Amino acid sequence: MRELIRYEQKARLYLDSKKTGKEFVLGSKSVHDEYRAPYEVFEKQILTIAKKGNRVLDLCCGAGAFSFISNNLGTSISVADISPGNVEHAVSVGRQNGIIISGKVTDAESLAFKNDSFDLITCAGGLSYFDRAKGLGEIRRVLSPGGHFICIDSLNHNPIYRLNRYIHYRRGIRTLSTLRRMPDMTIFTQFERHLGSVVNKSFHGCFAFLIPFLKPFIGGFNVGLIVDLLDKKYSFMHKYAFKFVAVVQKQY
């Protein structure tokens, strides 16, 4: 309930800003340069998997920043969120950009869609907001046979990032339930158990904790390049990544 209230408040701020004509940036461009790399990978995976005529659902859509990635491919897009304000904003953003989408207020643990409703489901940062077994079971149910689930989310093994999330909790920015549900490396086993085969995964930002220290001197774009290079050089440390991107295919 606290999360719903918080996201409703944020959604209302977004809706109010639209009345003033403030631009709402879409896709990975909405993310600061230094943190953008995993979101670009997320977009690339969606554009690789999505096909013309696919029915696409952006689950836990938030304000809709990542809801329209596949639009130019000729897909049919729907959005879903537990927050009515978020759904309203995402639908209005689509309309503002000439994109007609459908929106539904629904709980991820009990999705208000029929079986096999979608060919592709995307989710940016939503895994810590629902019971994993129930939510993944529902995603499997509403995915068509052979359909894909593509997500970007955080990992919880790096002690620096865990401390930062705890500080956010103490400040009232996060809830205890989201801390407890933050994904760790067992998420890939859970994908396999409840949904399907993990066909692609990548890890990003093992050294993202350096960003606040380096950014004032070399700027966000350059520090983002450095973090990305360190990820590639020390790939064996992927357990301590800040973000991961996963593509899961529903088993037939």
C-alpha cells in the first residue's frame, strides 16, 4: 500500500508537469549518461525480439518511459501497473506521441488478462514489487507459447548498493518489502522454474559506485564509458553488478 501511495504521488506530479508542457523523455535517453548502458541493452533486446504484429505488454509500466520501444516495429502495445496515475500518464504519453495503446490497472500477482494474451512482456525495475513465484506464474500464463519476457532490474549482492538501498529505506524512499524482494543471482533459477528458459542475460555496473566520485571531474558520459569498460574487463565479478538484463522465453 505504501508503494502504491508513493507511485500515485509521483504519477500526479508527472501529470501536472504535462499541463505545463514539460517534455517527458522516452527510453534510455531518460536515464543519465553514466547509468544508461544497461537500458540501451534492454532496448536492443526488445528491438531484436519484437516483431510486426506482436502483442506487447509493458508490465509495472511506471510513468511509461519504456513502454513504446517496439512501437516503430508495428507492434500492438498495452501497459499495466498497480497505480492508476501511472497508467493514465503512460496512455497520455502515448497519445501525445501519436501512439494508441491500451492501459489496465492491475496487480502483477493477479493480472487482469486472458491466457496467452501477449507475445512479449517487458518490465523495467518491477521485480521487487511483487511475489516472485506468483508474478512469474502470471507472466507465464498471459504469455503466448514461445513468447518472451524481457526485464532490466537490480542485483542485491554488492554491499555498497545494498547499503545505499537501506539508507533509502531509512529515509522513507523505499519500503522494507522491496528490500526483501530485491533480486539476487537466484532470480535466473526462478525464471527457469516458473517461466521458461533464460536465453540471454548480461550484467552492468559492478563499479557504478565510482560514478559519484568521478563524474564531477570527467562528466557522466566519460565515467559511463569507464564503468562499462571495467565491466567487460572484470566480467567474472558480474554477481556484484548494479543492473542485469534478462531475456526469458516461455517453454512450449
